[in-house]
Amino acid sequence: MSQDGFEDGYAVTVAQEGGGWVVREFDDSFDSLETSVNAVRNLRSEGAAFAILNVEEDFLVIVRPGPSRTRLVISDATMAVDDDFAAEIAHESGIEIPDIDPADLDDVDGYPDGDFEMLEDIGLNAEMMGVLLDPDDDPHVVIERIADHLGFAGEFEDALD
């Protein structure tokens, strides 16, 4: 069990509305990217909207659907070697799945990958995204940092209560 008690993970949608943030938890079994894409699209938000997934406290994914494509970030691309959901994220975002034996994953340093510019329009530039996505930290801790940086930490905490 992680220190934060999120061993099963969680998923939240985040949307800018009326000058503030709305954060809502939603059910996601982490079997298909379509679940989180639909959760964000169903918000019908006029402002920025995306989902953040804490996948069983192993890695996190940020999902931002757009009109022509879905922009994605994964906190540890090496997870795609042995996790079907991570492999789907890698495939959909054009990330090359590392050529690593699954038995060796514990000995390999993880690394984030994806569209680090996906949240630049709301204040999280690519450089800062790279700094925040430390694969050595628990996904929940990284998500808290992102929420704090963008200004929705309180709403995020409330959504998980």
C-alpha cells in the first residue's frame, strides 16, 4: 500500500469554468484510454479540460482530448513494456515502447514521455512539466505538484475526499 492509500489508483477530470477549477473523480478501470477521453469530452467544458489518472500508484497519465487528436503524457514510459494500458498510451501518442525484458523493469530507470506542451496554454510549460514528472516519486505526489502549480490543489483534495 502506498503511503497515501491510493494503491488502486484514481482518475479525475479537471476543467476551467467561470474563472476557477472544477475537479471531479470518475471511475476508470484503466483498461482503455477511451474511458478517460469520454469523461473529459462529456464535461462539455468551454475552458481547458483534461484528465489525470493515477494508475494503481505505478504511473500517471494526463489525457487532453482535442478536436483532431488526444494529447497524452505518461510519467513512466517503461511501464508500456509490461502493462497493456501503458502500451495503449504509448501507441496512441507515438511513444516508442522500450526494448526491455519485463523481468528487468525493476532495474531500469523510468522516464516520462509524451506531449509535455499539452498544458502550456494554462500555465504549465514543457520544461516545468518535465521537472514535475519525476518517475521516482509516487504518482499521487506528482499529481499534487501539478495541481498546486496550476492552482487547483484545493479542488483536487476535495474531489478525492
